[in-house]
Amino acid sequence: MAKENDVILIYYEDQPITFARIENISPDIKKDWYNVKLLMLQVPLQVATWILRDIYINGQEFTMDGKKIRLERVVCPEDPVPPEENNDVPVKPNGKKIISLADLKKK
């Protein structure tokens, strides 16, 4: 389930339209419904509060004004597989290689 501080992608009529961050999820007066405060990650920034059931927060499709909407939690992709080892290139403590742009320019 998406939770507070998660980034989500909002689909409108099966097309991705914007990213948002879930700022707050609080219970609504209706049982099994929640007030979901969203920070729309666009220019200018906008805040919206949608009243949603937990299944909608989990990604099930719903409608607003007859239009299909779906939320999808965004997961950071894994780092690509590191290239083959090159012993001539210094390595930082976190395992990342240091490439000098000045050295590349000389070639």
C-alpha cells in the first residue's frame, strides 16, 4: 500500500499525467475511506486532498467525474550493473568510480 511520503504516478484515462507525493493519510468520517493529501509535483506546486478508499490508494482504478483514475506507487529503479573493472580508475569508498573530465578532455 502506498503510504505517507511515497511518490505516486497518477493515471487519467490510462495515461500517466503527473507525479505526486502523499503528504498525509487520515481517516474520513465514512468507514474505510481516507483523506489523502497530495502534493502535486508540477510547476506551480499544488496541494489536493482526495477522499479515497484503501483499495484506491493501493492502485485499484476508480472514477472521478466519470473519468478513470489510478494511482501507482513509484519505486526507485535498481542501479545498473557496474561496468567491468578498470583498475586505472580510482574508486570512492561507496564503490563508485571517479572519472576526471580533465583527463577525458586531453585525449
